[in-house]
Amino acid sequence: QVQLVESGGGLVQPGGSLRLSCAASGSIFSIDAMGWYRQAPGKQRELVARITTGGTTDYADSLKGRFTISRDNAKNTVYLQMNSLKPDDTAVYYCNVLGRSPSSPRSLSAYWGQGTQVTVSS
């Protein structure tokens, strides 16, 4: 079983910054990629950013330049630095891990965190 523990969400004023963290633990053989998605009320879940073990990153076009994803492979932890936050960034942010379990090292599985609320409001 894989556990994803997220932290760093909260209330911030427009223009402010937050840093989200997500640590993966449990029965993981290897991790191919880690990332963040978000879901605002009444909207579909959307990709925010993701990063592979090799460091290749992918961002939602609308967030490039304001959000930065990074990871610590040794700690199985992914971070999301969010700057110049806007009210439209208000959402539940979910950590996502694409990994392989020891029992099925050839199968890629997706794991999700419980979500952390980010609210941007004055």
C-alpha cells in the first residue's frame, strides 16, 4: 500500500506564495513521475505540473512562470512552489504519483493524495 502525505495548503492573499509538499511512502518499487493536479468547485480536475525521476517537467500552460515543481528522489517527495497567487488558483490540490509496486514492477499505477485546500482571497 502506498501513502501520500500532503502539506502546505492554506489561506493566502492575492499575490502571495505557498509551497506544497507531498511525501510518498509504503510499498513502492519505483516512481516514474510525481505531480500535482487541482480541482476547483464545479470544475474538472486538471494537471498543474508533473516531474519525472529524471527531472523532466511539464506544466499547465496557464501556470508557467508562476508555479515551479521540484522533487527530492531520495525522499520520494515532490514540491510545488506557487507564487503570485490569484483567486482563480483556489482549489483542492492533489498529489499524484505514477509508480510500480514490488509485487508488480512491470505495471504502472497511479496513486492519489487526499488533497489539500488552497484558498486565495483577501
